[in-house]
Amino acid sequence: MLGHMTAKDPRAAALAALAALLADETRAACLLALLDGRAWTAGELARHAGVAASTLSEHLGKLVAGGLLAEERQGRHRYVRLADARAAGLVESLAAQTPAPAGPPGSLRESSTRSAMARGRTCYDHLAGRLGTAVTDALTLRGLLRQDTGFALTEAGVEWFATAGIPLDLSSRRPLARACLDWTERRPHLAGAAGAALCRHALDAGWCVRIGSERAVKVTAAGERELAARLGVPPDALR
Amino acid sequence: MLGHMTAKDPRAAALAALAALLADETRAACLLALLDGRAWTAGELARHAGVAASTLSEHLGKLVAGGLLAEERQGRHRYVRLADARAAGLVESLAAQTPAPAGPPGSLRESSTRSAMARGRTCYDHLAGRLGTAVTDALTLRGLLRQDTGFALTEAGVEWFATAGIPLDLSSRRPLARACLDWTERRPHLAGAAGAALCRHALDAGWCVRIGSERAVKVTAAGERELAARLGVPPDALR
DNA sequence: GACATGCTTCGGCCCTCACCGAACCATGGA
DNA sequence: TCCATGGTTCGGTGAGGGCCGAAGCATGTC
């Protein structure tokens, strides 16, 4: 009866509304799953989250309405994916503040999945895990990426991408380099347009391949060779 | 009865719990107010948010328990502030994703406060508003800050801080330069250790002064001179 | 001491919202 | 045409949580 009458701050309302979208465990599970950068069907997400299809349908409605997800309907399937890099960044940055994965390892299957994810995975559209940080470290060590005064590619870095045949869209408004805090390594890895381009190239050129249906990736023998030759990444940093 | 039994993803639970802290309008209003980087008492925040003291007390309990706020008790006052730059960054990044301030200007008093805030303000511990972006633009134009390949100070930039007598803590783990999306200008301004140092110096040296009890700041005549001389900031960019 | 002030705790109210199952609608395949 | 499958809509239920006022503790003032 008191607070009801006062004119609330619209900024606060907007912030709370946005946060409320992420403040549900089921929706959070969906968003984390979608961090693999691919499109999932509503049914897949329902099974993944362990709720009824009807429940999940409502969740998707909210997330789409909130602008976090984009949907694409194909036949009787409703495909849904993170709306854009901005939405992905939001989930990333929030997830990064999360205390810790915590907990002792679960079943054998779980822990083997976990260690594969720790070794290498994609984070929305760039590389993460030991693979991601190893590549980021190598770029830094070679003077291709600066971390001491911020987080940016150097001239030499831009050139490296060019000679490696990895196209960078310099005209986009998306920043070339961005730091993304790695969940397992607790250190930043390369995100942004350059991170995405590098990841795409790594998958296209067979430097690494996806394993399982999740976000984990595995470096191939060819990938080890290329990463060692082009960036001086020590092969054992990837294991 | 179905979802209740399935083992939920702990990551999702943690993310949801963190988001839930921000998903309340009253708590959001507190966090936004605390973005001024100063400590507020519980009573001030209660009045600011328009709720009973008892209600706000509970909110503060949750925010402190969640690690977003740090408290300091002095006599019968409970002072509370953002826990650290990490927490501030979280609020910032979430607030930055918010659609838009929206809405027509309110009362005269409100709109004059609003325009003062748009002109210049602090954002946790660095400069924002037209002032913040003007300084950021000037740094960029002079080759002291790179934005095209990420967001980082250049060698010349580090040197500029040194000759201006603004100390930079290079040993800290906090990144020197970070991009923070400006709410009013919709463009990035300088945050991070360098942004904080610059803001502190600007206040200490009288380049700008706080007006009112809020976050708004006003550039002084001396400030205009210094910013023009040292960075080439055109005085009318600050009005 | 007695009193004011700032904060906290407690009980109770009420609204919101995640959840389900059942019915319903659409698509695509026999 | 019928059926299987994926998705959505719609009541109904229950838990959670934000809110208040009143009472209770501190702290600092007279």
C-alpha cells in the first residue's frame, strides 16, 4: 500500500525483468545448453531440462519475447537458438560470475564428459576450455594479442589471421577481440569476431572435431600439428 | 512429480540463483543506485526504493549473502556498497542489455536531473555519459586507446597516463582497459583500472565535481581547459 | 537513566509463476 | 484417409517470495 503507489524506476524494472528471464533453473539450463551456438528443438530442450513439453513451450515463449532467443519454425519443429552474440555474451558473463562448478565428480560417464569439456569445447561460437586458453596464451606469447593493457589484437595479429587464411570481418560493429572468462580454466580466452572466425576455421579445416552431441571438441592430429606450427602451441597443453 | 526427481544441472541452478538476486525491482533499484560507487545506508536505500525498512533489510541480507554487496556497520548504521568491480561489472553488463531508458521526460526536476546525468556521471568508479564517451573518443583519436581490434591502451596511452601524473597499477589482476556500454550514449566508454584512475584523478584535481547527491558530475572550467589541452577534447562535446 | 533513531525479526497476507495433464492443432508419413 | 509425432493452449495446484506493520534490539543523545 506504500510501495504500490510510488512511481518505480523504469531502469530498475527493465533490469529486473531481464534478470527474471534468467532467474529460473529450467530457463537457465536451456540457455546454457544453447551456448553451443546451435539450434535445438523444443522437445530436445524439454528432455534436456527434464520438464514437460508444455512447460518448456511457455519458457521458450518468454525467452523469445525477451529477445534472448530467436526461433525458426520448420515443419512441425520449433528450432530455437541464442538470438545473437549480445545475448550469448549476457549468458556468458552471468555464468562466469557463478561461484564454481563445485561438487565431487559424479558417475564415470559424467566425469568423462566433464573432463572432455574441460579439455576443449565451444562457447557459443568460439573455443574454450584448455584448448581455448592454450590458443589464447599462444597468441599472446607471440605478440598477436595484447592482454596487459586491455584485450585486443595487434597489427601482427590481424596479419596472422590474414596469412592463415582466416577471414576477419573488419567492417562489422562486433568487436574483433573480446575477453570471455573460461569456466573451467578461470582465465580469459579469446571471444569476439576473431574468436568466432578462428573457431569456425578450426572446425572447417579439421583442426578439431565435435565429439558427442554436446559442446565438447577434440583436437585432431592434424590440428595439433597446425597449432604447433602456426602458433607454437605445445601439444601437451591440449591434453 | 517428473521434474522434481531428475538431478538438475548445478550450473543452471547457480546461474538462476545469481540472476534471481537481480530479478527483483527493489533490489535492482538498489544495485543501480549503488553504481555510484559509494556506500549507502539501509535507510537511504529504503527511501530511494520506496519500501519499508524491514523489507529492504531482507533484500540487503540476500544481496550480501549472494556476494554482490559488502557491508560495513558503523554505529547504528549499516553501510552497504557493491562488493567489488566484478559485481559492478555484472550490474553494468546486465543493465547495458536493457532495451532503452524509454518514456517521455517527466517533471522539470526529473528531466533536468536526467540531462545532467546524460552530460556526465560516474558509473561505479569511472566516467560515463557524454563526458565519458568524449574522453574515450579523444583517447582513441590520439592513438592512446585502440578500439578497432579490441579495447586496449596503447604504449603511448600508458605513457600518457604516466606523464599526466595519473598512477596506473600495472600489477593488479584487474584489466587496465575495459569497454563499458554507456546507457545514454549507446557507445562504449573506458572502464577498468585505467578508467577508474582517470576518474579519481579528475575528481581529485578538480576537473569535475559531483553535483547533487547522485552520480551526476559537472566539468569545471579548469577541467575543460585541462581536457582540451591534454586530450584535445572539444569543450562543446561536454555540453 | 530516559528517549529517539536505525535496523532486524516475526507473523501473516497475497500475488506471481513454474509445473502438470488433458485436450487441441498442425505437419508429415503410411 | 488415418495415424503418429511435435508443439501449443488451458485450467488447476502449490510453493515461493515480496510486502507490510508491530514488536524487539541495539546505538547514540539528552
